[in-house]
Amino acid sequence: MKSPAQLRIKLRKQWENASCREARLVGIAGSWPISLSIGKPSSSKIKNQLDAVKRHLEAWRKVTVGQVVFEDVVYRHASQAVSVPVAWRLNKPTQWIDAIGDASVRAEFRDLSELVQGSDRLFHSLLVRKRSLWRGKPMQEVLMATRLAMAIEPGCAQGRPLRTLSIEGIDTKFFERNAKLVTALLDVRYEKQASELGLETFLGAAQEAEHWLLVVDLDGGLLPYEKLRVKSSELAKRALPGTRVLIVENETSQHQLCPMEGTIAVLGSGFDLSWTQAGWLREKQVAYWGDIDTWGLQFLAKAKQSLDPIESLLMDSETFELHYGSAVSEPIQADCKVPLGLDPSEAQLYLRLLSDRRGRLEQEFLPAPLVHRRLKEWMERVRGE
């Protein structure tokens, strides 16, 4: 037999459970009403702890939130049937909050109600589940972020810094204050592409934060360490040793690389390729290897515009066709226009990827022996140049 105070603790714990909170506030079928079992006094309690039972019954008679269900129970030690509370039924969210009776929960519910009423339905589950995204922020700023997330599109920054975007009346510090929130909202719209690519890359904005790249010595004797972390801004200023530089889109592909004389690999640039304009790179033999998808070819095009000549590796129609079985759908594609910098065959592949339902072949899925062979072919081809 549970008291109102005990069940309030249970209801508070349910509020802290993200899945439970989402089901009850977003309106998932079957979430309402809530029925909590109170439990009946035993015959021994009626006989030996009658005063405690009376206090229990009186406490439940005073509950005015929702509906307390009473049931007449016949006990051998009582002269007549006793009406005892057996269940506490709550029919809507406001009753749940009133039953908890906690000021902080009431304030959160009030904020959530404002957010749900003022934002697109698409974001309701996220806002209800992940309170850390908005707690402590002015509600009007959070609502502005939801409107912003519905207004912006991939690549909309067109190379400008995020702080210069004038959308929905935001100020220059808005993205800085709310980057995590905006990214999470865009992830809902675009199947997590904003967090996978990074907010600046996804929106096509200039990189303002420091970006650390992974530098790997494939020669084994060019650097004091096998691997180093270097800021992209530093790479723009200071030359790497060796005669060849291999630029690799994703860090996760480092296990596919092989030893290469005179070669250093730079991994994880993504769209942050401004460092490729460095003058020292023009004295190196440079190759680029990335995903075969529209974003990968966008990155390749940017590298080609910065650095000429640069050779692309394993980003051609033949490689795509041979490994089409490993290709998947690209959830969010880059610009529908072919980017400047691609050669005719790469431009044709770009158009193919735009229309192919399986237009994404991630570099990690290419077999290592193939990668090794193509890298060594490139090294041998440019060695005499």
C-alpha cells in the first residue's frame, strides 16, 4: 500500500525519463491515462495497524488531482466493507505535473509547452527528450533557433562566415551561442548530416573555429612521430617535409593507407581546405582521395580550385561501378549544380550521383589492397616528375 508521497516520487522519476516524457508530452498513442497501483491494506494491517490504515485512507481522500479509484473490500476483522484506494488515475499532462507537485518540474513543463506551441512539430520530440539543448536559454531565443532551422538549407552560407548570415533577425553571436542546438535541429531535418559534416561545412560557411587535422608520416622518417595533430591554420603557414602530400577526406580511412616513400598524408579536412592555397604545396606532388558522393566531389572541386595540379584518386566512375554493391543512399546531397573545378569525367559522375538512389560510396568501404595499389601507382607515376 503506497502513499501519495511515494507515488509522487515515482511520477517525478518518470518525468526524468526521456522516453516516458516524450511519449506523454508528444502524444504517442496509448500514453494516457496513467494508472498507478496504490495497493490494498492487508487483513493483518486492518487488525494490528488500524490507525495507520485510517491515516492512509484519509491521505488519499484529500488528493484532488486526477481520480483516485476506491474499491469496497470486505475484511474479516471489520464489521463492514471498507472503501480503500486501489489506483490513482491521471488523464492528461497537466494532471501529471500537478501530481508531482514540484516547482522545478512545473517550470520545465511551462517552458516545454511554450516550445511545443511555438515550433514546428518536426522538432517536438527532440525538444522534449533533450532538455539540455535549451535549458537555461531564453525561450524566445530557442524558438528563434527552431525557425532558423526551418529556414536554412545546405550550402546556404555560400562561403560566408556564419556570423554574417542575416536570417530570422539573428545577431552576429547567435550561432556561437546556439551552435549545438541549431545542429541538433538540423539533424532532425537532414538525417544527422549537420553533425556528421560539421555545421560550417553543412551550411557552406567559412571555417572560423580552429580545425585540427591528422598528419601521418607514410614514409616513416620525415616526422619525429608517426602521427601528429596540426591546426589547418598552421599548415597554411608551415611546409611539411617530403616530396608528396596525400589529402584524405576522412580520418577513419587511415587504416587503409600503406607505407609510401617521401609521402605525408593529411586526413580529416572535410570542407576546410583553405590551407591548400599555401604556396609550399605548389612545390609538392599532391593527390586527393575522398568519398564518391556529391559532398566528396564538392571537396575535391574546392581542392582543385585552390591547387593546380592535383590528382584525384579512387574517385572515378570505374571505381564506383566496381564497388556499387557497397554504395548506399546519400541522405542529403550537396548543390544540384556541378561545382567548378571538376574535369568532364568527374562532372559526369557528379550528375550520375545526383540521380542515383545509391549515390554514396564511402572511401572506408574500398578494399585496402585496391587502395594500396592505386596509391603506389600514383607514387611511381609522379616519382620521375
